[in-house]
Amino acid sequence: MNASSHRANAWDGPISLSVVVPSDNFNAAINEAKAK
């Protein structure tokens, strides 16, 4: 249930997403996505 709530909050905007996901991990995810 908590995962769903956090996921929903993340969709509110980049600011909420930054709170849920550390910026370093977020950047790493973007770089990995670009690599693919």
C-alpha cells in the first residue's frame, strides 16, 4: 500500500520525485535509460 502511495505522490511532479528518489540514483537511472 505504501509503495502505491509513494508512486502516486511521485507523479505529482519532479519535486516529489526528488524526495522519493535520491538525485544521484535518479541521474544514474536517466543515464542508464539513455545507454539503452
